[in-house]
Amino acid sequence: MRNRERVNLKVADEGPMMADMIATVIRQYSESGHLISRSELQRRFIEQQQPTPVNRDGDFSSALAKALQGHDDLHELSAGDGAICYFSSQNMTRTYALMLLQRQGDPARLIAEVVRENSATYPRPVPFYIFARLPFDLTPEEVLDCLKRMGAEEEYRDIVSTTTSASTIYLYSTLHLEPDHASMLAEWFDVGQFENP
């Protein structure tokens, strides 16, 4: 009789266990600086199930819903193409997650939004090399390709560059910064502040 009860308890606990497994996977991805897509999460979920259940989609959807309801740090994001990704706020801010999501979709749009936000909010130009670092992680060639494409599209006509005396390229938005002001700020950030502590 007790053996039968143990089996029943294990089956009853399988839902919360699978929800916890989903939460663990999302947190691991976030900790490593990545989002996880719904399809990848589902693939990992199915791999963990032994034996393979009859209703994979229903089981996954149910476990995912339990994970999101039971763990306040788990969040869902929707991309422009309808793809859904997840992240944990224990290891990643929503702003950072949105940057990662935009990078997956259109890096040119991401570059433009970051440059515009910096030009408007702080105001300051953005060094070219920052897009080669996390969370952007683009190669210099990818950034140059994006800038070339942006220069040909009306939507991005406000994104321009200035070069400092140390040959560092900075990007800014003409919607928020005048060219002379942007050049002066770039020179200060790149050279002046180090020469005049």
C-alpha cells in the first residue's frame, strides 16, 4: 500500500518538478547573458521527460504556466516576428533582455535606439566600439554593415558619426544633438577627461 502511495505522490509532484526545471533552465540562460526561446525551452522540456508523454504540447504549456505563476523572477518577451523568449530578473534586467531581443531581430534598429536614447537622455554620443561588447556583441564588420545600411534608409538619417583626435568613432542622433556639440562631447569623453583629471 505504501509503495502505491509513493508512486501517486511522485506523479502528483511531477507538475511542480517540471515547472521548477523550466525555471532553472531560464535562470541558467539569463545567468550566461542569453534569452531562451519558447521553442528551445520546449525542446529541453521534452528531453527531460521519461517516458515521453502523450500530450507534449499540453504538458509543456501547463508546466510553463506554472513556472511563470510560481516564480516572480521569470518574464516573457515577444519579438516583432511573434517569437517568444524568456528571462529571469534574478540575473538580467528587463532593459538588458530587451536589448538582447532587439539584437536577435534587427541590430540596425537596436544601434539606432541606443544612439538616440543616449543623445536625448544624457546627452552624449556613443563610442562605436561599445556595440562589440555585451549585450550587443556585434563584430566591427557587422556594425559597419549596419551603419552603411542605415545611411541609405530614411528611417535612420539622423544617426551620424564624428571622429575624435584619437581616431575613435562616436555615433549620435541629429534629432537630439547638434554636430558641434556632439563632436565636443566625443572629444571630451575620448581625450579631454584623461588629459584634464
